[in-house]
Amino acid sequence: MKGVILDRFGEPKDVIHVADAPIPVPGVGQVRVRMLAAPVNPSDLMTCRGTYTKIPSLPFAPGYEGVGVVESAGPGLFGKFLIGRRVAMLTGDGGSWQEYNVIPARQAVPLSQQIPIDQAAMFFVNPTTAYVLTREVLKVPRGEWLLQTASGSALGKMVIRLAGHYGVRTICVVRRSVQAQELIKLGADEVIATDEQDLHERVKQITGGKGVRYAIDPVSGELGSRVIRCLAPGGRLVVFGTLSHQPLQFSSRDLMTPGATVEGFWLGNFMAKLGLLKKLRIVSKVGSLMKKGILVSEIGKTYRLDEIKEACIEAERTARGGKVLLRISDQ
Ligand SMILES: NC(=O)c1ccc[n+]([C@@H]2O[C@H](COP(=O)([O-])OP(=O)(O)OC[C@H]3O[C@@H](n4cnc5c(N)ncnc54)[C@H](OP(=O)(O)O)[C@@H]3O)[C@@H](O)[C@H]2O)c1
């Protein structure tokens, strides 16, 4: 089979290549999935650079999520039941940028045929994070403001639709003012474009000087640090990404004065702590919000496996639009 391999850390285009490997054989409790499609996510690119939360041992087969069809199963009941089913997967062990991947059967989630393949390929990382962050972690009440940065990201757009669905009002921060109209059309209540507007001043205007009680930031660096100064008394900021590749820098007084907090979130850790029943409930909720068109991603350019270097470059192009998707094989 063909698969993408990372054998040193660095710029993705310089350190990954497509190689031939034997088709993997599933062991006890595992299934072999013929991969159909997988996205190129920021976490995949950080893994190639060696800057992600988990540093894998090398060589490593990148790709943390995707969709495929279960072809065969090792010993174990559950795996046999999955044969022939279309499944979404999230695996910390990587391997979704390959023609075949072997994963534990319990990590293969059978999906309704109503969910298109492109959306199924991105079932976990962004949709589940958007849902969990807003509904399970922050539990933003109806009518409250939620401020988010990188609002034009795939996840940011999901948060806008999700907030509309649950009656939460959004302040959507973007770095380019040309994005404002699109986000307003999508349902954003307010858009702040940092190339033209002062974040802190605009948040004060919008909230009548109070600031926001709920905020989420995947950018970090200077922008994330400025969000801290927009928090209301008792406000909470959840940080969940480092798109700027820069650390937060702020005065402790910015938290002390309002009694505000900054918390970190990583989906892998959050899901690992849940019991099976709760996990199933979340998966089912995400599936139903996907079918309603709320937790969906726009698809940008699509690539074949042997175009992986171009796909990685495109995934980080400013103003790229929809998500970059690898089409690994046809149905
Ligand atoms: N912690 C977790 O468990 C978890 C789970 C899922 C996702 N995430 C994080 O969520 C974030 C969004 O993911 P995604 O897949 O939705 O991203 P995406 O669709 O690839 O979009 C990235 C967006 O970030 C914006 N951006 C990039 N660098 C920026 C910067 N320095 N300042 C301001 N904006 C910047 C881009 O703006 P332009 O349109 O202007 O180019 C683009 O809209 C990522 O950081 C990802 O790692 C975290």
C-alpha cells in the first residue's frame, strides 16, 4: 500500500514523503480500514514540525482522523460486526494518510450513510471540539456573548452556526476585514476585524463596557493575550490552539483584577476521561448536528495521496477558504 511517512521533524513539505509498505494485518480487537478520505488539520502539520502536544517516535505515519470502510477484523466480536461498515476514526497513533490503517475496533465509529464522505472524514477533530467546548466545557447560556478568535476557520464557522442553534450571541474576531460579510451571513452577531479595529475598544462598545464572560482562542500570541483584557468579571477564556506559533504574554493583573481564568483544552484528553456512555452520547449529538448542517466544514481543494506536499502547503495558505482534503481512494 501507499502511505505518507514522516522520518524527521521540520517543514511538512520537506520532511514527509509517500512510501510503499505492506498492507497491515489487524491483531486482537483491531480492524483494518481501507481509507477513503482524510483532512489536513493544523494538528497534523504541528506533528510534522515536532511542535504538537504529542511528539511521536519516528518514523511516523501522520493523519489523526479520516473515514474509511472496515475490510477485515482480528480476533474479537466487535470488529467482526464492523466489517463492510463505513467508519469515522480518530486515532492518536496516526496513519489516516495511508491507503490502509489498522486501529482498535472501539475507535471505529460507524456512521449513517446520510453523512457525506467529505464530512465524515472530518467527523471528530473540529465538530466534536466545537460542540464540547461550547456545550460541555463552557456551557454558554442562551443570550450570553461568546467571543472567539480565528472565526473564519472551519471550527470557527461551526461555532457560529452552533451558537445560533442554541441562542448564544457571538463576537467573531478575524484578522482580515474581507471575512466580515461572510460570517455575518453565516449568523455571527458581531465581527471584529483586527486589521481595521481595536479589539478591546470594540468589545467594550458591544458589551456596554462589561466585557465577555466566555471566550475561546486557538491563535495564542499577541491576539490571544489581548482577548484576556476583554474578559468580564469572572470571565473564562479557553485556549485550544497555537495558530500564531507564539506564546501568550499578559500581566497577572489582567486576570487578578476581574477574577478571570484561562484554561486549556485538548480534545484527546477530554474524551479519554469520559465513560463509554457519555462518549456515545456526544458522538450521537455531533452526528445529528452534522446531519442538520450545523457541524459541517466547507471543503476547499482536494488532493491525492501523492500530492501530499502541495496539500500541506495549501492547508496553511492565508485566505485559503475551505478545508484541504486528501481523497485516498474511491468508494
Ligand atoms: N485543542 C483541541 O483539541 C483542538 C481540536 C480541534 C481544533 N483545534 C484547533 O482549532 C484551530 C482551528 O482549526 P481549523 O481546522 O478550524 O483551522 P483551519 O480551518 O485550518 O483555519 C485556520 C484559520 O486560522 C486563521 N489563522 C491562522 N493563523 C492565524 C493568526 N496568526 N492569527 C489569526 N488568525 C489566524 C486563518 O485565517 P485566514 O482565513 O485569515 O487565513 C484561518 O481562518 C487550530 O488551531 C486547531 O489546532 C484544537
